[in-house]
Amino acid sequence: MMVFFPLVGRIGSLGRIRALMLPKDTAPGRTTFSVVVPTLNASETIQVCLDSVEEALKKVGGGEIIVVDNGSADGTVDLVRSRASAVSHILEVRGTISESRNLGAEKATGEILSFVDSDCVLDPEYFLAGQRRLMETEWSAVGSPYALPDNPVWVERVWDGLTVDYSDGPTHFLPGGNFLVRAEAFSKVEGFDEALITGEDWNIGKRLGEAGFKLYRDHSVSVAHLGNPKTVAGFFRKQRWHSASLLKQGLSKTLVATLAYGVLTVGAVLLLMLRFPGGLVSAMGLVAMSQVAIPALFLLHRFATGGKVESPIRSAFLYWAFLLARSITVVGYVFGHRARRG
């Protein structure tokens, strides 16, 4: 029996959606896996991504692949079209990544929805591992933090060590590009929130939990992420983009730290500009708290929780860049400047 997703109101007018290829003829009935791959200028990675999806699907008897493009201008769609025998649908939409994923889910017929980003490469046992976890236990969604690609640069290695939980177990968060979820659970919470530019994966995890569905972090359900920032500048830009919907996600440790960093930094600048008596000393104190103490607290917390800290100096520097990038975005949002999509 096909599950119908009540997402039309969330997606909006279907008139803006253009099917680029009619569905291929398939036998009646449901497949186990429907793989939804959103793309945007992914010509450098889409081939290796789809190669890995096809290889992993063979181990579970196949499935359907749905690619949803968000206006690529680099030949991505042509590359996907060249694989028409393997791709069930190629669709186009303009909007957030949540809209792309929800549109793919509308077309899906599988009992399990698999959301894979176009710059990710699946482990060959990916669907076998996910199937074991979802079909034989009470879990409704499974995935894991992105694995590093081969030969990662120091920015990738250090940030991975600072942010990844390497244990398996119940969780409230799974990344949107490595996300396997039962179709009925996805339907129950009405998919991803299309109003969010980023943070949509954190949001759907929260709503699934509130609806009584359980998520599991399983590192055998693994994808390597090819799209990690390779430079400090790239890392800074990525963090600015990731924080585009930070204020919409509710109170969190990251938001509190970001606001504290921003308030202390702005306070130091104002003290220097307005030249209050004793302002220089006060400003230096605020600078020490914002630029040194808060990144140091992040680092100490990671040490205390058993995280991997490859280099304390580089780690503290990335925490500082993380806080600065997110503070700039939040301040810009407060003053009415929306972060760019992309």
C-alpha cells in the first residue's frame, strides 16, 4: 500500500515543479528503499555518489533513486540524465533543500526513505546495515555523522574530532545527508520544515522524537562526505551558511554561546568607540572573555567528554572561527540581512 505524504501545503504550488523525465516503468507494488538525492551544481560529485548508491542498493535487491535538482547550472542534470536506466525520477524545484527532499519523498514508493546528499559516498553495506537496524528493531530512523573522505586536510580532521560522537546509540539528531527513516514516520511529522534554510535535520529529529519515534546513531550506516570545507576561509563561509536558521531553532548551547560571544564582542567595540573612562581596560576584559574564554570553554568541554582533540591550538582557532562566523550571521539577521542560500 502506498503512503501518501500530506506535504502539498508545505511544498506550495505544484505548478513551479517541472518533471525532467517521466518515471520509468516498474512492476506494481512497493520497493523497500527510495533514495532521494537533492542536487545543486553537483557535477563534480554526483557520479561517484550515484555509483555508490547503485552498488549499495544491489546488496538489498535494488530500490528506486529519485534526484531532485535545485537549479544547477553546471551540467548536473545532464549527468543524471545519462543514468536514466538507474534513476527513477529526475525532478526540478526552486527553494530550500527541505523542499527538494520533500518533493522526492512525494514521488517515493519505498517503505524506507533514504536521504543522501549529492556530495556523499555510501559504504557498500549501507542499506544492509540500515535495513537490519530499521526492520528488526523499534527504531524509526537511523544514520550517523558524516565520515571523513580519504586523505582529509587538517581543517576536516580537527573539526571532525571536535564535533563527531563516535559512539552508537539513541540520538536526537541525524544529519540530513545520511538519513534513513521509515516512510510512515516521515509522513506523520509531515517531512522537513521548508521554512528553514539550514538546521532542517535537527528540526525533523526533534519533531520525530516529540511524535514518539526513536532515532539511532549507527556508524555502520556510513557515508563519506566529500563536500567538507578544505580551508579556514571555506570553513568560515560554511559556518555562516549553517547558522542561517539558528534563531529559528529554539534555545541551544550553540545559540547561547553564539549570543554571548556576539554580545561581548560588540560590547568591547562600543567601549573602544565611545571612549568611556576605563573603557580600554573593560574592553580588553570583554575581548579576553569573548575571543579566548568562550572558545577555551568549548575545547575544555570536548576534552571532558572524551572527544578527539588533534591539536589544542588549531582546535581553539576553529572554535573561534565557528563563533565569529555564527555571530556575524545572527547579528546580520537581527538587523534584517538574510543569509544567502547555497
